[in-house]
Amino acid sequence: MRLKLIYIAFFISFFGCFAQNDSLQNPYFKSYNDKITASVYYLDTSNSFQIASGQDSTTYLNLIPNRREQIGFTLNYKIVDITIGFAPKFLSQNKGDSHSKNFNFNTRFYYKKWMQSFTFINQKGFYISDDNIIAQLPNMRTTKIGGSTAYIFNDKFSFKTLVSQNEWQTKSSGSFIPSFSFYYTNLDLNTPDSSPGDIYVFTLAPAYFYNFVISDRVLIGAGLALGGGLNIIDKETSALYQADFNLKLAYNKDRFFGFASLNTVSFAQDEKVDPRLNDNIATVKLSVGYRFDPPKKVKEVYDNVNKKIGL
């Protein structure tokens, strides 16, 4: 676990060097960058896989993590957006024994119109599910590292309203937001007749997002991305298709907020590939939180670091 935390901290530092607080006054949204935004959440999330094989590639095996439900904590301040979640055994949808694990870490940084996300997912303990069989793979392990770089075209659209709570859209607006994604996944069934596999994904996905403001307190945000790229599994390259969907219902006051959201990221290989390994990340999230003024010491440290970086 210590090595994982060191690895994560390295990425935070790396991306942070290129980030900047560039919040401007905008009548279309309200910024809470001067506040610390803290929230707790419950979510049902997993990184599942689907194997298709056979002469016509119609035989499917679904590889689903034992641990899906999570509780966690999110913290936003200025350029930093950090989420840490855990999947305890006592939640009802978490299967398998005490050795099953699901650890997620997500963070985002913003620079002008650019957004950089980073994701780390470590899972152990899966089960196979299809029409005829359900079988446990208690030692199967997957590790995913990656993220996406996106560009927000419309200055009137608040992407942060959709993905975090340190901004709030006050007038309805949308934007075209293309993104480039890269993910590395190590998948190991940990069975006698298998060996670990390395999976690399590179995609470009045009997307459109829209925040529909219902009232001063309530809005609905949605987004859809469709794209494609390359999938490399153990040096074998094939075409890959990407489909992302985002939906959010949110309530907001200057101090208190709450929301429910659905996010899916799906990667599917070309149908000519046999066997195929499709990759899906799905999240249903419920969250409540509170905003407060940062301690003076925290603000001083941030301001000093920002000055030294000089961006």
C-alpha cells in the first residue's frame, strides 16, 4: 500500500506543476474556488471486463469485481480535486471473502480551458457470470492507471459543475469538449494455465456536455462522448471504440450541496478481433457535502507554492 500511495503522490505532483487557478468572474456560473469543498459519498462502481470468443465471437464471459459498493471522501480546493474510496465487506453488494479489494483514486487539475484527470483502480477478487455459470476467481487482480486530457470550448459552460462541486452553473449552457484518453491495465487471472496481460488504450473522443438550470438551487447536467482509437494487448494491436455517458441531478446552496450522478466509460474492441476483451467502468454516486473557508495556514502555503511555480 505504501508503494501505491507514493506512486499516486508522484502523479499528483507531476500534474500539479502544470495546473493553475484561472477562475474568472462569469455570469454563467459561480465559483467556490476560495472555499474548501468537502463531501462524503456512497457509490456503486466497478471496472468490469467482457471476454468474447468462439468462431463467431458470440460466447461471452463477464468478469465482475466482487467488491463494487464504496464509501469515500472528496476534497476540492483551488486547482486540486481529490477523491479516495474504499469498498468494505459490510456493504450488501460486496461479494467474496476478506481478500477481495477495490481501491479507487481519482483527481483532476485545471489550467485555463484544459482539464487533466488521473485515475488509479486496484481490484482483487472477481466472479465469472454468463447465462449458464457463475464461478469465483478469488485471486484475479487488475490494476488500471490512466486518465484523459480535455479542452472546454465554451467559456459559458462550467465543466466543474458536472464533475465536482466547486462551481455552480447559474445559466443553462453547453460546450463541445473533445478529449484524449490513455489507460494502462494489468490483468492477471492468477490461475495455473494463465499469465498476466498488459493492455494499453489510446482514444480520441469528441463530446458534448450541457448543464440545464432548473432553478437557482437545482440543475441537471448531461454529457455524451463517442470516439475511437487503438487497443494493444500483449503487442497485438486492434481498433477500439469508446462511449462515455454522464448524468447528474444536483442541489446547491453556498454552504450545503447534494447530488446523484451516473457515469459510464466503455471501451469495445473491433468485432473482428477474437478473442475480444471489452472494458467498462461504471459509477452510480450519491453525495452530500459542505463548503467552508480554508484555514489561514493552508491558504498561505497554497499562495506561496503558486507564486514559486510562477505560472
